[in-house]
Amino acid sequence: MNNFTYTLEHNDGEARAGQLSTPHGTIQTPVFMPVGTQATVKTLDPMEVEAIGSQIILSNTYHLYLRPSADLVAEMGGLHRFMQWPKPILTDSGGFQVFSLGPHSKIDEDGVTFKSHIDGSKHRFTPESAIGIQEKLGADIIMAFDECAPQPTTHAYTKAAMERTHRWLLRCIAAKTREDQALFGIVQGGVEADLRRESARFIAQQDIPGVGIGGLSVGEPKEQMYGMLEETTPLLPRNKPRYLMGVGSPEDLLEGVARGVDMFDCVLPTRLGRNGALFIPEGRLNIGNAKYAREDAPIDATCDCSTCQRFSRAYLRHLFRTEEVLGLRLATLHNLRFLIRLMEQAREAILQDRYQSFMDDWLSRFQTIPHAVREASRAARLNSLRTQGDKA
């Protein structure tokens, strides 16, 4: 595909530094992609997103299909023009959101019938329609329609979902018509090592320009996720980018890069920012704590974002306490820049053959969130989504 090329510039162990060329610009990897679910990175102007170093953003097929519709986006000139974002865009296939609806979605061999979380109306996605929607949206990188098996589940069900994902990928490849879009297949297999290897081998054999790694960070312990990456990435082509889907904790980005991942996305930094949780080199800072009320210091003295360069912790706390929208924007800007900068630093370390020491030093200072706390938060979000469907 002339519009899409990947060049592996250098590797330090399994960690990779590369360049990804698309019709809307070249991306230096490893890279974190901010999520603009509904054609916007929440609270931010696209110029602000670009100013913090974002090279590519992600938008969501499921949400844009429901509102405002793919037809309307196409009528308005495609997603880039509609949202005034000049750089590359990746759209997911909508599969993860559909399957997250739980009892509000029904899977068969041809596709998935689901109920909208907005108004309860019924809809259907197939591999062919998921590609058609993404072609109307016009992103640079589009994802195959896949089945993300819930966790925990049985080996038999995980295998069936993986095999269906493989069959659906072949249908996606056949349905694709636009030459200016790159279609990524998706490795599935849950937390079953044999299935991960089988899926990686199958996806690697397909004539596609990139590979997504799906079905991780969906409830399993981090060590298990890292283990599945170790089963997967060695079997993937070296000359194609690897995209770990839906992963955005700083420690997971670094561990993913160490295992050969090039691309990441997640709503975590924006969601945390809107709730007053800010990334710092030592972990997370809760700006609502009373101890910051008179603290005349930036969120992170080492950060080069405009929030840290201009505003104090005391001011940020005041904005959140008074529910001022500016607080959400400033916190979001900081969290996104934190992850983007982390990937910039990781790339520099790879190019200088010092990635392992960089990662070890960074992680020795960063306090992670316990698995039980993360799982409670994830379960609450899923329950909220499914409850919306019940009420619709």
C-alpha cells in the first residue's frame, strides 16, 4: 500500500523505534494515541491536542455510527474535515463497545445485533458494515471487526471467538475498497497462551499492513497481560506496526514497549483528568486533597505542558472545587502530555540502546494502582453502560 509504510529504525532488545507513514503524516513510534471517541478529545480543541505533541488520535466507530452517523460525517467531508484534525486518525471497528453491552448484544456467525445505549433502538454490525462505516468516516487506519471474548471465560469459548475473529478478518479484507486506508487485523485469544500463538500466526500470514492486539487489559492481572504479549509479539512480522488496543497506564506503556509494541490508545488519561487524578513521576496525584489548597507549585515540576508551566496545584484544586470547566481542560492537557512525553522519552532511549535502564529507573519511582482498585472501577463503568441500555 503506497499510502502506508512502516520503517523499523532501530531496536533495543524487543523495544522498537520506527516511523509510520500515512496519507495525513508520518508517526514516530512508539506512540500514545489520545482518544477522541465522538470526534473530539473531551474538553480540548484540536489545536491544543496537536500542541501537546499528539501525532495521531483515535475515534470510535460505534459512537459515530449512532451519532451523528457515518453518512453525515461523509457528507461533511470525512472525519478529518468534520473535526478539523489535520493529522492521522485511527478508527476502531466498534466491536469492543458492542460486546461491552453484554446482554444488549447478540452474536451470530454473520455479525452482532445490539441495542443502542442511547435510546434502545436495535442495530446490527457485520464485518462488511463495520468496514463500510469506517470507509465513510475516512480514517487513515481502520480496524477489522472482531469478537473480544469476555474475561473470565472458558478456553472453548475463547477459541470459538478467536476463530470467528479470523473468519471475520477475511471478510473485512474482501469488503475493503479504499486504497488510502490501512486495515489492521486483530490478534485475539484471551489469556490462553496456545490461542494467542495460534491467532498471532494466523494474523501474521494475512496481507495487511498492521496488527492490533486485542482482548487484553479487560480484567486480567497485569502480569498475565504481559505474559500474553510475550506469547504474541515474537510471532508478528517485524516490518509491520503492532498496536496494543485500549491500554494507557504509564507502566503498561513501558512494559508493552519492552515487549515489542509500537502503538497504544486509552481513554484513561482523559477520564482521570476530568476526575482530578493527575499523573506525576511518583504515581497519581488527587488534586482534590486539602493539602494542595495552598501549594504554589506545578503538578509536575519536570513536565513541559502548558498546565505545569503556568498554573499551581492550588489553582487547579480551586478549579475542581468550584466545578470550573477550565480545571477539566488543564488536567486533561497535562495527563495526555505526560503519556505522549513518556513515549518520546522511550523512543529516545531505544535509539540510544538504553531502554531497559530507562524503564527500570522510571518504574522504580512510579507507584501503580492495585489490581483490585482498578477492577472495581472497570466493573462500575461497564455496569453503568449496561444500565443505560436497560433504561433506554
